[in-house]
Amino acid sequence: MRHSTVTERNPKAITRTEPTNLGFFAAAAQALGRTGYRGKAAIGIVGGADLSSGMIRQAQALLRWDRRISYWSHAFLIAGPIATTPAAAANTPLLECTLHPRPPTVHAPERNGVMVGRLANYPETMYPNAALLSFQLSRDEITAILARARDPNLDRLRFDLWDLLGLWRENVWALGARLNPLLEGHRLFNAAYCEMAYEAVGIDLTPGASERNSSPEHLWNTALWRWKPYEDTGHPIQDTRGHPPGGSASLGGVAAPNQPRGAGSPARGTVCG
């Protein structure tokens, strides 16, 4: 990952304490309000505590200056406004490319690995780390992003998400015995999908990537340490991070320090604009 010359962490960073992920996303949507379209077309990132999520988080350690395990294993697009109550937020639709579709039978190569999910699939018991990255977008830009996301085969030569799923599944099942795909310049399928969608409005989500090996770690780094160029081009990012009550988010038993221009602190929070 390229070193950021920005010395100030995103000044729009907001920290929230919520007992559940759904409570966090609902509170974030309420904070965004109608002008932020309650998170529609925003990017959610989560960090899972299961084995495969842990392998993906570990793989991203090489992108961090401190080489600690990443907080993040998955990224997805919010396909509709997030409800402002936890119960209603559970049914918020997502567009995503994931190793673990629900139900498993919906993994379809004809959709380039893309499926529709919902926020309820990411409870804090399984995904202790959560954040929401939201750019300031116009209604037309939101429409363009989601239209591009719903056409995942449009540029399959550059964004072959289905092949990336297979590549990362092989790495996860081999428990890291195979070479880390990021070292070979391969993207993480979930971040690649978000990049593909945002290309529709000319927004580069991963300016810190030195190769094509984009990942959720790059997205988080963009929100915290590469925020200035987006303000200059009219798409500011507001970073809202949230911590579960009584402690920090999970890092696999390792308490990582919050260091400047690293990957940022653990969070159940939002990066909103």
C-alpha cells in the first residue's frame, strides 16, 4: 500500500457506541439523514470471527505498515436506504460478492458471483467489526452506481469476480499454505465489486493500492488517510466509527495500537459523507 502524505486523520470521523451491528447501521443511517439518502449506495465493511474470515484478514496484514491482522474481511454495497430502527434495518438489501452466500445455493457464475443479501446476515456475534463508508453523492450518481452494480458481467475481462472467488476459496481452504493472492496482485472479490460499481461515477476507491490487489483494508485506509482528494473533487467522506460497549472490536486476540497512516482503529462505525 502506498504511503499517504496526509498527516491528519479524517476530521469528519465520528465514533459511535452501539450494542449491535444493526443498531450501529440504523444509527448511522439516521445521522446521514435524507441528504445522505440514509446510506443508499454506501459501502459496508465488516470483519468476521470465523476461520475463513480470519484467513482473509490475515492475508491483508501485508498491506499494513505494522503487519498486524486486518480488522476487515468483507465489503458490500447498500442497495437501499437503511431503516433507522435495528429491527427494520435487518431487511436492508445488499449487493455483494461473498464466499458465504445465504443460502449457499445462490452462488451463480452467470451473475459473476454477485448476489443480493441483507444486513441481518452480519450480526455482531459473527462479525464483531463493522463500518459504513459513505461518499457525498447526488441522486443521479447513486442511481449510476447501483445500476453498474446490478450489471456485474459488463466488464468481466477486468472484473472476473467469479474467478477471484475461486482463487480466494482455494487460499482459505489451504489455510494459507498457498501463496497469498494479494502478493500476486489479485484483488479481493468483495472490494473489487465495490470498485467496479463506483467506476460508474469516476470515483477511485483505492488510490493507495500500489498494484491491483485492492481489499477492504484499502477501503478503510482511503476513508481515514486519503480523504482530502475526495473533498477537493466534491465527494467528501465522513468517517463514523463505532465501538461495541465495554471494549474494542476483535483482532483475533491481538490488541493493535491506533497508529497514524496505518489501517486505523477497530470500529463499529461509519465513514459517511
